[in-house]
Amino acid sequence: MALIPYEDALARVLDRVTPTGEVEVGLPSCVGLVTTRDVTAPEAVPPFDNSAVDGFAVRSGDLSTVPCELEVVATIAAGSAAEVTLGRGECARIMTGAVIPRGADAVVMVEDSEAPAPGTGGDRPDTGRVRLLVGTEPGRHVRPAGDDLAAGDVAVPAGTVLRPAHVGLLATLGRTTVHTRARPRVGVVSTGDELVGPGVPLRPGQIRDSNRQMLLALCERDLVEGIDLGLVTDDEAAIEQVLLDAADGCDAIVTSGGVSMGDYDYVKAVLGRIGDMEWMQVAIKPAKPFAFGTIGDTPVFGLPGNPVSSLVSFELFARPGLRAMAGDPDPQRTRLVATAGVDLTRRPDGKTHFTRVTLEHADGALLARPTGRQGSHQMAASAGAQALAVVPDGDGIPAGGRLDVIPLG
């Protein structure tokens, strides 16, 4: 079977997944979800002219010659109404965020003021008179109404991946909820008589069921809801029932193991019977075997069984597919450019290698170093990986060479 380029395999996934439905979600639990409607500003932001600093609201024309002394006629705190109109030679003590009083057109910072000389009236800069040491111009340190958003402006467009700053913006607009794509519900299943759960003594030939826990954790990290479908024995009827129930109750299904060419695996046999599956050999290392298809309308991601391969396959295929289902307009991770900290040697084999690496900043560059041994079964050497280094087919990349890296998380 010919190897499929990675980009082609991913395209087959993205072409077949469809976005989840719309839900209304409260703040701040909407972080990571994707908006389905434009959110507009119901009013100007800020709603009134206000001070950007602590200082004195002034008529800028009164400061044509400095230093000068002005009469302090009011103190305006944030949250209070500015019930004063400044006349010639008058100013108001003002706090950051407070309303600019009528007649004022600028603010002088408190750092640029001092109490007047003894005997000139008042000994504090918020009563009597104040000496201002610098001139100003109209608009200085004033945040005008609508400076951020005008009423009716689109504040958060549809298709936006919401981040904590968006929550702050939505709260500023008085919103308590927002319409988004639903968080995909992803069923994760393990099968095999050789697998045992935590706390169970291993018998000869048995291994721990680790992939299911890892894949559930990956789902949660990537802001999709992982549904634990449990550990199922090698029984076709039981596997078929679990998968059919998952197809009815979940938005997607993730399995691991049994996707290699020539494998006779119960999951593969069941999926071949009840699903519309494509069994691929992708031109990458690790994670060459990959299966994708649907049971009815529910996408199924068939990942390899070796733990490192399962991790890499999730990152390269399942994660983009699930993020696309969540409405993410850019479901793939942004690649960064790094420098190889050591020789990343390899042999030509027609595949792109994804080397697990750590990242560090050194002399203004992002330095990538392998985590250790790169076998597809060597999870201990890969657990600390911060990125996948993309090493094209060929002889590798020498130390100091440039390469793309895909951050993990």
C-alpha cells in the first residue's frame, strides 16, 4: 500500500468533519470555545469621557504659561458623577477612570503638580489651590467616550476562539452568556484482553491500559469533553455495542490500536462492518498507521496502539479534526521556527519524522533538543516533550540548522 503524504491524510479528516451545534454558554466557562454569532457593543466603550491618570482635570488654555496656579473646585472619584463645570482658572482633582467634568479638556498628572507656596491658600493639592508644573494640550490623558468601541461596533466576530481577554471584553459589554459551538463530546475506548486497569497485578503477557487515560487527558487539554467508554474485552459483540452506543451519544470516537495493515483486530473487524472507514499508511514516523471514517455521521479516529504513536497521531490528526468540529477556523497548531541544538540525524525513508523535543531560549533563538530515545514505545523518554520537531525526509538537520516545530499544548 502506497504511503499517503501527511497533508493529504489530514485533508481527508478535515473534509469529512462537521461543526457541532450552537449552545449558549456562561462566562467564564466559554474560554476555548468558538463564537457562532457576532457580538456587538450595545453602548459606547467607554461610555463617557474619563481620565487615564490620577491628576487634575483642567482647561488646557489656562496652562499657556507654566508653572501656574489654579483653584481646585472639586474632587471627582471613579464611580461618581462630575457635578461641576470648570470656569476660567479652575481645575478638579480627578482619579483614574473618573468622569471628565464639563469645561475640562485635558488632565495633568498628579506627578506634575505641587502644593502652592505657603500663604497662597491651601496646603494640599486637592483643596484650595494647586501649582501645575507642565503645560498640556486638548485631549491629553483623556479617554474619550467610544475610544474602544462605538455603539453597534462588532466587538467579537463570529468564528472567534474565545480567550480570557474576550471574557473581560464580554463582561465590559454587560454580557453574561455568549453563543458558541458546543464542546465536542469525544468517546475514548480501549479494547484488548491483554490490557488491565490501574491497581490490578500484571500477569504474564499483560500491560497497563495507559492510552485511554492519556487520550482522555489530551481531549480535556484541547477543550473537548472526553467521555470514558471504558476497557472492553476482545468480544466483537461487546465492542460493536460500545461503538454503536458511542456513535449515538458522542460527537466523535477515538480508539487506539489495530489499525496496521494485516492486523486482525476486533476493533478493526467491527469498524469495517459497521463504519465507513479508510485505513491509511501515512508517510510519517512515528504514527504511520491511521484510520479515519464514520459510524453514521459520527467521526471515528483510529490511532495506533504504541503509546508514543498514539500521542503523535492524536496531535497530527485527531486534535485538528476535533478543533474543526468545535468551529476553530485554524484548527492546526501554529508552527514555530527553531534551531537544532544537536544533530538531528536520520536516514532517507520517504517519511517526515516528528522528533519529540524540548524547547529553550538561548541567545535570542528557540533551541530544540531531542527528549531522548525516540522509539514509538518509549513513553518515558517522550513524556517531557514540549514540541514535535519536523524533520523532512533526507539525512536530517545539523546542529545550528533551522527547522519547524509544533508546540504540544
